[in-house]
Amino acid sequence: MQKKLCKDEKNQKLCGVCAGFAKYFSIDPTIVRLALVAFCLLGGSGVLAYIICALVMPDGPTDTDIVDSL
């Protein structure tokens, strides 16, 4: 099964972007969130990147999607 980069609705705080990246790279979402804060504090590029990812990344499968596919 291939990995797919998508927003994670289960662990989301704002839009699920950080949780989606964490799930894709198999790391803790807190690490990704802290990295985002660091990028935001270093010139504000993290805010723009987050907004772009929130608009571009597809939504992840929900629990109802998994049940429907069975």
C-alpha cells in the first residue's frame, strides 16, 4: 500500500496539515507543529506554507469512508 500525503482529520488542531505530514513521515505531530512555529517565527514563511498546504492537500479518509469501502 502506498503512502499518500493528505490532511489527518483524526489528529487535527486547525486544518490537519501538520498531523498529515506527521502521519506521512511516521513522526509525532507535536514535532511538526513545533517546526511550523519555528518557521513562523523566522520570517513568517511558515504561515504562508501552512495556508497553501491547507488549500492544496486533499482531505484524508474518515472513519465512515473506511466502513463504506468494506
